[in-house]
Amino acid sequence: MNGSLQEPALRLDLESVPLEVLWNAPIGIALVDRGLQLVRFNRALAGLHGPRARLYPGIRLADVLPPGEATQDILWRMEQVLATGQPFSRIELEWGRVSCHPLHEGTRVVGLCLYLEEVPEPGLAREALQVSEERLRMSLASASIGTWDFNPATGEFLCDARALELFGAPPGFRMDCDTFHSIIHPEDRERTQQVIQRTVSPESGGSYDIEYRVIGIQNGVERWLSAQGRAWFDEHGGLVRFSGTVVDITQRKRTEASARFLSEASRLLAERLDRAEEILERVARLSASSICTYCIIGVTRPDGRLPRVAGAHREPSQEHFVREALRFVPRAPGTSPLLEGVHTGRSALIREFTQDVRQRYAVSPEHLALMNTLDAHSVMTVPMRAGGKVHGMMILAACAHQRRFDEEDLALAEELAHRVGMALENLRLYEEARQAVGLRDEFLSVASHELKTPLTSLKLQHALIGKSLTPECRASVGTRLPKAVSQVERLTSLVDSLLDVSRIGAGRLGLEPVEMELTQLLREVMERLSEVFAQAGCGVDFPDTPTVHGYWDPSRLDQVLVNLLSNAAKYGAGKPIHVRVKVVDGRALLSVEDEGIGIAPGDVPRLFSRFGRAVSERHYGGLGLGLFISKQIVEAMDGRIRVESQPARGSTFTVELPLRARG
Ligand code: ADP
């Protein structure tokens, strides 16, 4: 002892714990004597549902517990505890669980302590189970979920009514594994079987989630199903149960597929396909690979005939039958109901393409034989309309496993036909425009050549007149002759522009590059245009610049300089013009800057195209060809031309040329 004061340790004296504490426990507790009569019991025991009599000390357990074998058994077990002193615990009875411990006095067992836990009243439990099963059934039904359960031990394959319906089987049908495999769509069969095989091996985790198509057992209807399943294994990894659910996702799949198909078709139609045949071939192939088994397309001429046809079949091995069938597509109106849509503009859904219908559609016995070989069971004929015209017909057929067409398929086919019709209409307009442009270019070329001859002779006449004038006559003619000469020159330059345009169109803008010096050429051109600058009231600012030698076509470059400088005077009248030349990185840079009307940013891109103008013809004359020709010339010399401009502030045109252009 170290002498310090210590409080005595608190010890739980079991003797002093009032028995009532145990009596408040939430499970039933009872003390019985060796005669199995109740000695004491707690409140929870009195509240149990199991006992069949009111409890009081002294009552025999046999009179308390419900009669029956289970009670006999439990009483016998209690006798055993009294005899051996070995307790038992949690024996299940219908109404509860019982545990039993011996009470000793010395070595003798003088009684028993019983613990009784109540489980829900059996009737109530069954009812609760039924209610929850019913709820589950109702929610499965409202979600249209089918359930199935496969017992490998017995081979029993139980399907509820909805699952049978989804598998296209009649009510009460006895499903088996072979039938189930046979109804999976051939294209999905291998994939689905692989998933199932994987699922029933214990290392897989035992669950799967897969989408596949089935072909109805009874009705042949194709359906998309989403299936989820779970396999259960015993401790040796043996399959003991395999069950799951199936949901119909056909509509979702159809909507997805339709959207995918239309976007694919639009993408295809948006590609620049110059030949209608190519469009038709590709559309037929796309259709046959997704919305039908085979597809035939015919394009009409203004007289209603179908001179051009295309076709495709999903199965390459059947493709030649479709090609063969193309020969029989009636080409003249009024020869077959197949062409009715060309006249009426209406589509037709032939849900059942029966023998009778085939006979009506066939144009000859050979045609009928071919139809029977192709053996479509459902057909749609859809006119391709656009721009108020019918451009042709599409025939879409479903064979073999493909389901019969319905209104939704018809709507999709109509949408496709409309888009194809639009593409054909665009192609027609494009061809028309191309022809018109061709005619225009031809006209320009002929007209400019035709104009060139009288102009040349007019120039000659002017020269002769000038030479033969006596001094008196010259005085009386005054400035008229020089004015006439200058107008003819202007006319000649306009006609030259037109000639250049037709040369460019025909790819005949020849260049003749030579070694030359740019600043010298620039000075000459400015000199020639001095009259133009004076009339426009423009001073030209061109500082002393070192010479720039290069390998270019001088007369074509002259043309570019004239164009840029005369434009600067025309659109920048009354303001100075700044001309600069420099060499940067082996390239000559020539800029012509004015302080004139400038160009709106939106107009810039088209100024360099044929006839591209950004000013009204009332205020400014011109053909809109100068910049187009200049660009062609500069690019032919591997150079670039660009403009920077601000409206009302002025424009700067810059020509960039490699010092040595391609010859
Ligand atoms: P044209 O001048 O004969 O119409 P161009 O091809 O030379 O033909 O020019 C095309 C158009 O570019 C002109 O109509 C005009 O709208 C615009 N443009 C050309 N140069 C200038 C300039 N320096 N300032 C403003 N606009 C110009």
C-alpha cells in the first residue's frame, strides 16, 4: 500500500440487480420448474400471440403452448435439458423461436429459463407476402415487364403471361430452351447465346443485361427486347437457378433506327453527287441495309416514263434477282399499279403482298416468277415528290424475317422519298444552272469575238481618217476624233475583259513570263493613267523605291496594275492614292491604297469573283470583271491578292508575287 486514499472499485453485484430489469426485456422470459410449470414470467411473454391460455404461475407449459407435434417436440427437448443440463437455442416454431437454459442449484438442474421471440403471426406473414407479391406483379404488369425462371435440375422454364406474349407464344405455352433459342433473331442469336453462356458460368458474376430481337413463335412478329437475368449457383459452382425479366423496347429501337437512317440518308444526299444514278444506287443500298430487305428506285422523265432505275438487296446472294427485276419495272405509265403513285403522287402500303396482289402487279409471267423468287411478304410504293413534281418511285419490300410494314414504316419511307426527291430536284436545278452558265459563257465568248472584229476595223478607220484630215478639216473636227478614238479604246478594253473571262473559263489564260522590273512597269502604267488621275482629282504618292526584278508576264501584270490603279481613282476620287513596293522574304509586295468609299466587310469575298460588284450601277459603271481577272492572273503567277478596307475610310489592295513565278 502506498498509503494514498483510493475509492473502492464499483462492482456490479448481480445479486442486487432486481429481477424486474430482466422482466422488462423485449423478448419473453419464463422460469419453469422441473414439472414444466410456470414459476415466473415477464411482461413480454404475457403479450405474446403464441400462448393459447391466460398465463399465471403454476400453469403447465403443455396447457399454454398450441397443441401439436411441434409443441410435443419442444416439451420433449425441455425434458432433455432438465435431464442433461445441455441448453438449446432458437428453435423455430410456427409462432416464434424458443431458447432454453438450465437453472442449477449446485449440480442439480432445478428448473429452466425460457426465452421466446415472436415472429409475425403466420397468417399475417402469409398475407403480407401475398400482398407484396401482388404489388410486385402489378408493378411488373404496369411496366409491361415479363418474367421467366429456369430450373436446370428439372428443365422447367416458367414464363409469366407477359413474357409469353413478348416471345409471341400463346397463353399457357410450355417454353423450353430449344424453343427459346430458335425464336431469337438469326442476326442476334450468336451474340445472345454467348452472353447467356457467359452468365451461367460462376466466374461471370451471374448477371446479364442485353438487347436482342425475337421472332414471335406463333405470329412471326419481330420484337426488340431488353433482357436482364441472373444466375444462382450452389457452393460447388453448379447452376441452380436462372431467372430474369424481359421488356419490349421495339418502339424505342424503331425510333432510334429511323432517326439514324434519316440522318445517314441526308448525309449521303448532301454529298456532291453529280449523277442521279449514283444517288439512287446509294439510297437503294442504304434502304436495303436498314429499313427493307430490297429496294427498287425509278426516276421519271417529264412524260412519266421511268427510264432510270436502281436496286439493291440486303443479301448479296439475292442481289442479281433484284437486278433482274429492274428489267421488269414498267417504264411506261398505265402499265402497272406499281406506277400509280407517279400519276397520283400517293404512296401505297401493301401489308400482305399475296399471290393475288403479285399477279396484279406483274407485267409478265416472268416478272411474276421473279417476284415469287424474291418472295416479299410486305411492300410499300412511295413517290419521290419535290418542287411540286413527282421525280420517281421507290419500291421497298420486306422478306423473310423482316416484319411486315406498317403506317410508321410508310411515314419513314415517305420522308426518305421526299428527301431523295429534293436531292433530285436540286440536281435538276443544278444541271439547269450549269447549262445556263455554259450557254452564257459560250455567248460571251462568241459575242466578244464578234465585237472584236468591227472594233478593230473601227480603230483602223479612225487611224485612216486621222491621217487623211487636212489641217482645216482637223480644226473643224476639233476634239471629236480623239474622243471617238478614246471611246473605241474603252470599248476595246471592255471586250478584252469579256474575252479574258471566256479564256479563263476554258482554262486558256496563257502566261508568257520574262525577266522584268516591277517599279519601271508601275511608273509606265501611272504615266499612261495620268489623265485618269487628273480627271478624278487624285494625286499619286509613289516614293523612290529600289528596283524589284522578277520573272513575270509584263502585259498581264500591266493589266493588274491598270485595274488596281484605275479602281483607286474611280472609288477614291478627290483623295490621294499611295503606291508602295517592297520585297519581303523573297516575295514582291505591291500595295495600292486609296482614301475612298471603302468596302463593307460582307462584300469583300465576292469582289474577286466573276461579275462581283459592291456598288450600285447607277453611281459607278463597270462589269465587275477587273478584280476577277486580276486574281486569276496573280494566282497563275503563284501569287496572292487581298484587300483590307473600311467603309468610307478607303481600301488597300495588296498583290504578293514570288520573284520567280512558274513559267
Ligand atoms: P468594276 O470596278 O469594273 O466594277 P472590279 O472587278 O474592278 O470591277 O471591281 C469589283 C468591285 O469591287 C467594284 O464594283 C467595287 O464595288 C469594288 N472595288 C474595287 N476596287 C475598289 C476600291 N478601290 N474601293 C472600293 N471598292 C472597290
